[in-house]
Amino acid sequence: MVFIGLGLRRLGWIDTSFINTASALVFRATLPTLVFLSIVRADLDTTLNPALLGFFVAATLASFLFCWLWAMRAAPPADRGVYVQGAFRGNCGIVGLALAASLYGDFGLSAGGLLLGVVIISYNALSVVVLTAYQPGQAASWGRILGDIGRNPLILAVVIAVPFAWSGWQLPNWLMTSGDYFASLTLPLALMCIGGTLSLSAMRTDRKLAISASVMKMVTLPVLCTFAAWLAGFEGRELGLMFLFFASPTAAASFVMVKALGGNDRLAANIVALTTLMASVTVTAGVFVLRTAGVA
């Protein structure tokens, strides 16, 4: 679907206006609907795992600190914040959830939806910390950040859905069916939009830093974090789900945040593009290794 989006953009069948509108529709409506329905249908006794959520937060924080230390060696000061965010912040809301649904069905959607709440909060907070640290004259407005997190459609979907799942309330069949139709737009539309935003020509600049951050995001961190999760006792669907979230390419939102804070948005865009292209190889290879080893 990503490459179909790239092809449609080159043919001129979709343009920037379509991509912006479709991306907003996915973020504000269809993806929250998908997450809500998946959690409502979930057996929370099976999918709600505090140990998994806690480990993912700890792994995210460790990855963030590791990337920051590495950036102090690999990147010039002006680009360190962009490098760190690109190297640790994954597109779990679209790519991670799509892969989880493909491999693990309803479990992947429901457990992945719950994990998304943790992901959104941790990624946004840590990204602001590192970007403002290296952007002169910029200061983090934590009130605004917390407000944005509190209004995030994905977090709202999780917060509203969990009481429904716990209580066992049943929504009318016609509403569930309509919701399924609407939610089914999410994954193909979002993945095509990602393909439509890729710019192969833009990757010719800042190649060294972009490649370094991309390898960190798509190879080094997924291997280290997944191995640590296995050592911690996770296996089966839970280990596979965490790998898919760890191995997701850099989130497009990272570009938006860098641009808003006046950072090197060209480097941010290159990292997003490179990691998205690499994902088709690295994620496939990772799933193959985990399945072959019989641990996921």
C-alpha cells in the first residue's frame, strides 16, 4: 500500500491536498474508531497487561537515552535533537497497528490500541525535551503539550473504550457495522498517504546523518529492545507485538514537530522517508527470525 501511494502520487492521481485531508481524516476519525471498536470487542483480562505496558515505557526511555548519547558522538549540536527524535520515535499508530492487526488479528488491534495510549504520551514528552534542548530560543510549553495529549483522538478513543469493554455494554449491531465500514478505511488510506509523502530526491541531502538515524531506528533498537523483552520473559503474541512497535518506521509527526520548533526539517523528512522504505525489509526479516525461532 505504501508503494501504491508512491505510484499514485507520481501519476498525479493524488496530490498534497488529498494527502493532507486524508491524513487528517485518519488521525481524527477513522483510526480512533478502529482503536475504539477493537478495544470494545477485546477481552481485557487477556489484552490488558500492565507488565507489557511498563516494559515498553522502560524500553522507550532507555532507547531515548541511548540515542541521545550516540547523537552526542555522531551528530553536530544543531542536529542532535532531530537525530534523536528520528531514531527513537516510531509510527506505531499507523504502521505498528497495521502490522499487529495483520499478524495477530483482534488481539493485535486491542492490545496495540491500549499500548498506543502509552506510546503517544511518552513519545510526545520525550521529543519535546530533546528538541528544545538543541533549539536556541525555544522553550517547551508543557501546558500546551499536556493539553494536546489530553485532546489526542487516539487517547480519547482508548479512555472512552476501556469502560465499555470492562462493563460489557453492547452497542447496537447497526452502529457496530457502520463503525466497521468506517474504520476499514484507516489502514489502506493511511499507508497510501505515507507513500504519497515519500520523496526519493529529498534523500540526496543529509544522507550520512539520515542513514545513521535510520539504521538506529530500524535495526539497532528493535534488535536490542526485542532481545531485552525476550530476556524479561515475554514471548508469543506479546513479544511479537512489542517487536512490531519497536520496529515501526519513524513517525511523520516527528517532521511536523521539528518544523514547528525551527529545526532541520529536511533531515527529519529524510529520516521518515528512509525508515519507511527500510521497513519492508527489516520488519519482514525480524518477523521471520522470531517465527523461525518459535518465540513469536
